[in-house]
Amino acid sequence: MRIRDKLIVQSIFLLGMALASADLFFYFAEKKHLLAEQEKAQKSSVTKLARVCGESLLGKNDIFLLNYARTMMENFPEIVWIAALDPSGTYLFHSDLLSGDARLLGKKASGWWAREALIKSGSPISSGSDVAVRAGGKSGVLPGAVLDAIKTPDIDSPRILLAPILSQGEVLGIAVLAYNRGVLNDNLKTTLSRSHKRFIWIILAALFLGILGSTVMAAYFNRPIIKLMEGARAIGKGDWDFRIDLANQNDELGMLAMEFNEMTRKLRDLDELKDSFLHHVSHEIRNPLGAIGGYLQMMSKQSGDLTETHRGYVEIIRKNVFRLNGLVDDVLLLAALEAGQIRYDIRPCELKGVAQSVVELFAASAKEKNILLDCDIPRDTPMVMMDSERIRQVLINLVANALKYTPEGGGVRIGAQEWNNLSHVRVFVMDTGSGIPAEKIKMMFSKFSRVDDESSKRMKGTGLGLYICRQIINAHNGSIWVESGAGQGSIFSFTLKVRDVVS
Ligand code: ADP
């Protein structure tokens, strides 16, 4: 998982946790608030009822109370019944009257709530009645006070609210309101779920904005890391001039970039030191090598004076001097290429002639190794823009490698095809040799890079040939690459611009 994705996942997780906690908190806070509101409304209703009862009792206007009770019960379906008791607990009014049932009027209230009601109301009690118990010596109720809802014994029984019916400080009786708990709970649930739904939408919107924000933030935090990664990649490819630009980053990553740039500078200095050392040493070696070569030639001319064994020694020395000369040439050519001292004479040229001359150059050694070396460049291949001497050098390096790493009885072919919508020609050198392991392919065109397998160890080499090829092809604005795999042969390709393409 990429760092950016990890940051996004992390912030979404934290945001999700925060929103879930907020949701829980909201739910319980809202529930508490709604319950308080409900209670307030109920208390207000019972207080009003007590006032109406008082007016109705004083004015002996039963119709007024009856109408008020009807309106209440119609508007508040959660009210089960309404009643008014005198201070001794006798029914003065009951909402059953609305359906014409007057049986309770004049009877003493009984049941679990009536006794409690009288105790809570502190009404003057006549002893003997099952509801007539004096409440802890209290003889009255504060005018206008709403009595607490009576705790009901079970969930199915109604919730009872009481208020004293007062007139000039005197308790005339008790107003009683009975609520259906189920309906109350349903009302609460409906209101709660309505406001919760609204909150869920807010949470979803916050989550969406949070995801958007965290994606943007993660991309912002990731930017310097990507820059560092690009720097490491460029330096890995040997681009010592690459500098990571994080000058505005005033944190650890900015400091890391500075250290990185410093390290690259030092690596470049070391690389230059190594190149100049090689260059000087190569120059110094060239002269004695020339002398050894000259003396060897003289000895070869007088080989008649030598024994068979000595002639064998001379041949070994000659081969090694040849190799050393090749190495020195490579190092000096490389130094000249890197210093930009090589002048390219790029002009329209025939590819076939150059490729043919390389095949002829290696014909003898291919035959000696029993390798079929051929050139298969179609007649109609267009002329390409190239410095033919340098491209010849590239083909020589590629074919020499192909012959080196192809076992007896194999084949090596130089070929070409039109490429990139006919704007380029792709030239390739294909062999049936040992191939290059996939993990090594990326490094193949770097300086001094060699495959570390048995066949490469047996073949002597410097690891400079392919690097030189890349430098030359780069100077032609072309690309060079290899397709290969261990034991599968190799195809080295490079591209050259077709003559009439305007750049
Ligand atoms: P050298 O051949 O002098 O070692 P090069 O730069 O020409 O240097 O090649 C680098 C390495 O690439 C070689 O050492 C070899 O391991 C590998 N290589 C190049 N060409 C081939 C090929 N045609 N088949 C297999 N391996 C190759």
C-alpha cells in the first residue's frame, strides 16, 4: 500500500471514529432533551387542567370542563383519561363522562395510583378510606406546584401526572392526567429517529468532505516523498546532476532532501575522480602497450627463430595486448564521449551498407565458432539520420557481445524494421545466446555493469560496451533497449530517425 493511501485510510478511520462518537453523543443528548421537553409539556398540560377544574368547580360549570377534556383528548392521543378528585379522593370528574359513563362520579378513587396521589398532593385526608392517608404531616401543597409523575408499577400501566386544584391557597382537589406509556414511547422514538436521520445526513456530508480533504492533504504530504523517490531513482540511474527541489519544505523531509543533494554532489565528485583517474591511467598504459605491440610484431616476423613453445607464448601475449588495447580504447572513448569531445557527423545514410560491413568484420570469428551470422535488412528500409562511423561502433559492440555469449551452432542476426509510424527505424541485433536475467536488464546500459553468471565470468569484458552504445544512441536522440531472459537469447534494439522527418 502506498504512503498516500495509508494516510487516506488512517484519516478516514479517525474521522469515522470521531463521527460515530458524535453520533452516539447526539443520540443520547437528543433523547434526554426530548424526554425533558415531553415532561415539561405534560406538566404544563396538567397545570392547565387543574386551573380549568378550579374554574369549573367554582362556577359549577361542568360543561366547560367536559369540553376542555374532550379537546385535550382529541388533540393528545397519548392521554388515556382525565379526572378530578376532591381532597378526600372522591371523583368529581372523569373523562368516561364523554362516552356517557358516569359510574365513577362520587366514588372513592382506588388502585395503585390513588393512594400515592393523595400522599403526594398532601391533601387533608379522612382516615379509613383506602386512599385517605395523610402525607408525612403535610397539610397543603404550594399553590401552582406541579406534582411529580407517579412512578407506575409496570410498563403497561399509564403514567399519571397530578396538580392541585387551588383556590385562594385552599386545595379544592386534585387534577389527574393519565398518559399511555406506549404512545409516549412511540412519539419519542418517531421524533428521535426524524432528528437522527437529519444528523446522519450531516455525518455523511462530513464524511464526504473529510475523505475529500484527507485525499487532498495526503497528496500534499506525499508530494515531497515522491520528489525524494524520483531523486533516488535518477541517482540510481547515474544522473549525478539531479537535485531534489524541496527548498520550501521546512521540515525533516526538506532536511533529508538537502542531505540527499549533498550526497549526490559527493558521489558526482567521486565519479569524476574515478573517470579522470581511469583516463590518466589509460593514457599512461597506451604508450607501453604500443611498444609491446611493436616488439611483438617484430618477433612474429622473425618467428622462424622461435621454438613452438615460444611462438605459443607470443600468441598469448598478443591476445592479451589486443584485449588491453580494447580496454584502453573503450575508456578513452568513454571519457571523450562524456566530456562532449566527440563530434557527430549526423547525415542521411544507408543502414544496410554499415550493417553489412560489420557482418564482414565478424564473419571469420563467427565461422570459427560455427555461428550463423547474417544481416537481414529489407531493401526498402529508408535512409536514416546517423553518424555512420559511430553507429558502426554500436553495431560492432552489439555483434561482438552476441558472438561472445552465443554458444557454438547458434545464430546472430542484424535486422531492421520501420518503427513509430514510419518516423524511425528500429535496428536490432538478435542472438540465440545465454540471455540476460530479467532482474539485470535494467542495469545493463550502466557503466561497468555485467551479468554475474558463469558465462559472463568466463568471457572477459569491462562492462563499458553497452554504456558506450547508449551514449552514442542518446546523441542521435534515439532509444536503446534489450529484450531478454536467462537462457532465452537476447534482442538488443535501438532507434534512428528516418531521413525526411522534420524534428
Ligand atoms: P562487456 O561485454 O565488456 O562485459 P558490455 O557493456 O558490452 O560489457 O556488456 C555488459 C554485460 O552485458 C556483459 O558482461 C554481459 O553480461 C551482458 N551482455 C551483453 N550482451 C549480451 C548478450 N548478447 N547476451 C548475453 N549477455 C550479454
